[in-house]
Amino acid sequence: MDTQYPPSIRRKANRRRERRERVSTDVVLFFADTEGQEATVPGQLLDVSGHGARFRTMREVSVGSSVKFQHAGLGVGGRGLIRYCNWSPSGFDVGVEFAGGTGWRTPLSIPAAQSAR
């Protein structure tokens, strides 16, 4: 049975270029605040792909802001743009696009203790 979805759902489902892998590890995000000063926000890296990541923070951050992070244990990091920041009961879910990439290569690189599976 072929399920038909409205065009808006198909478009959203097909926007991602790469599969994201779930992880659960603490990170620190660095971004420019509203006065142009660099600020830090502790967060949790929830998933990652070659050019994107999702984080959870306790602080709202502005869509369109530049952000950077580095996680030496996973070998990922980079500078990107915040594409969304949505409130949830456990904090703010922040989606970031990294035009230059995150350094993510393969799900085999997730240490067992940091895997969310």
C-alpha cells in the first residue's frame, strides 16, 4: 500500500541530505550574543551528521546566529548557523547547519558509553 502524504510533509522529510546518528554527550556551544559578544552555553549533543547537529540547551538562542562547538572524543565540531530553536519541556532543541561540515564520518565512531541507543 502506497501512502500519499501532503507535499509539505514530503518536502520536509526530504530536506536532509544525510542521515543523523543519535548520540548523547555534553558539549559547550559558543555563539555571538545580541551585543556581538561571544557567549557560552552548556548543552547536550543529541544527534549529528556530516553537515548538521541537534543540541539541547537550557537557554534560548537566536535563529540565524553563528555558533561553534568541538567534541574531541567524537572528533566532531565546527562553525555553523542556528536554523531553529524550539522550546520543549526539557529545554530548547537547537538545530544547527554546518556548511563546512562537522567532521562526522561513521556511526562506528560513537564510543559505546556515549551512544544513545
